[in-house]
Amino acid sequence: MVFKMQRAGIVVLIALLMLGCTANNEPAKNKTIGKNASAPAANASDAYSFCNLLEDQFVKDCLFDKAVEIRDEIGCNKLDLPFKDRCLIEIANSTRKLSLCDKVSLTSRGKCHSAIEGIEGNIFNCYNLERAQIDECFMGIAKKANSTVACQRVENKASRDACAREVAKASGNSSICLEIAGIGGREDCLYLNAISLNRPPDCDGIDSPLENKCNFELGIRNSNENLCSKITGDNYLMNSCFLTVAIAREQASVCARIESNQTIKDQCYWQIAKANSNQALCYRILANSTREDCFRFIAAKDSNQTLCYEIVTFGIVRDQCLYDVAVSTGNYTACVNVNDLFLKKGCLAINSAGN
């Protein structure tokens, strides 16, 4: 009897435990978030639950991404400005709902309208905005449509020029720069377009010092000596361009185009001679010290003792050259020809230590 009662008690206990587990497994009744406010299911709420498990610094990005993904405008309200505005603009853009723009703060409302109108190509709704937001709306539409039609409606002159500049860059059409009223702004637009698009012919349309800068930058970027030659009235800039291109291409013929600056020309031959162990280029260097440095470097690099005797300045330079060759080759017969007693002693000492 006692056994039966104990067994009955165990059965009751198991049943209670099962009921408890079942109760704990029922889904929580959460508030519905999103467009389908009437649905009793907690789908939107579940969509954000993962975000609450993240560390604080990641929660905001998670809420933003999820609201945009499921197009949940109510979910944007979980965010502070400016992220709330960005969230609503993203959803307005993807759903093309102009009414959402009314929920965006005034400072961002122009961006919201331009995001939608830029897709539909309709600029007239911009006029329904506050005065301060109309120009911004036109500019946003112009950028998206790659058209200056909307730019021409921008009232502020500086903003109108900036609009044309952005469209010129986005569309790759430098002729749009010519629509800019101010000469400085027009030249700046042509220059920026040429540089960003790597389009050298556009430099030719610039009528200001920016033309030289344009040819210099693109000449170096493209290792194009002909662009360097277009630089006028600034020999230093032109010669620096030739020097950089010559070294990049390791082409001595470009060095020959350097004008009125023998120091830069000597450096040009010296750098290419070093890179290619081209002793013939050393003879083109007019400055004695640079020419002898050239011979000394190549002599040591190529273990060529005879080049040391091309150094006409007797003394430490030639002796150092012979010393360097002896050390680099392990052929210490060159030590005998070193005149400087200190270097000769050091050279012979290394030889003795090696033996």
C-alpha cells in the first residue's frame, strides 16, 4: 500500500514537472513592432531580440540594420538622431513612400525627398519642403540622375556650382564644368575631374596655374614625359616631373629633356646608373663629386676595381673605392694601391684576419 502511494506521488510529481516545462516553453507575449501592428505574432519583436544580446557598442548598428532590412519604420524609433533619420530615409528610399519623409527631422527632410525623387526623376515635390531644404533636395536629385537640370534650380550660387561639380565628377562629363559661373570654380572642376578620372586631355581645357599642376600629377601617375613637357613657365616643376618619370621608367633619355638645371639632370643620370649598374651614365654627370660617387658605387657593386681609377680626385675618394672593392670581392690585392695609410692598414688587417 505504501509502495502504491509512493509510486502515485512520483507520477504526480513528473506530471507537474512536465506542465511546468510546457508553460516555460510558451512564447512570450511581446508588443508588435513594424508595419503589421494588428498581428498578434511577435515577429518584429523577435527580429530585434538578437540585438539585445550584443555588447552595448554594437546594439545601435544591429537595430539600424534590422529595421532597414525588414522595412520597419516603427523600429527606427528605437534609434537616436541622426541614426533614426538615416533609418527612415533608407526605408523611404526602398519603399518610395514620400509620407515617411514627414517623420524625418527638418534638417534631413531634403535628403529624404531627394532619395526618392532621384529615382522617380520628379523634382517638383522639392517645392513642398521648407525653403532651407529645397536646394538640398534639388542637389540630391541631380547627383542621383547625373543631370544638371535640377542643379539649375538651386538658388544659392555656391551650392549650384557645387552641384554641377558633383554631377560632372559622377558622370565623367567635364563639359558640365563649363556651366559653372565662377572662373575659379570652373577651373577647379576641370582639374578635379581630370585628376579623379585620370584623363590627361582634360588638363588642356584649364586656363590657370592648375593646368601645370594637372599635367605634373598625371605625368607622374602615368609615367608620361610628354605631359611633363606641357608644363610652361615653371622649369623646376617641369624638371621635377621629368626626373620622377625617368627614374620610374629607368630611362636615361628622359633625363636629357631636363632643362636649365644641371643638378637635377646629374641626379637623374646618377639614380638610373645606380639602378642598372650602368657605368656609361656616370660619364654624363658633370659634377665631379656626383660622378665619382657614381663610379665608386658601381665599382663596389660590380667588384670592378678599374672603375676606381676613373676617379680623378686623388685621395680619400679613390682610396675608399679601392677599399670597398677589396672588401666586397675578397681580393685584397687592391689594398696595395690604397694610398691612405689608415685605410690601407685596415684593408690589410681584414685580409690577415681572413687568412
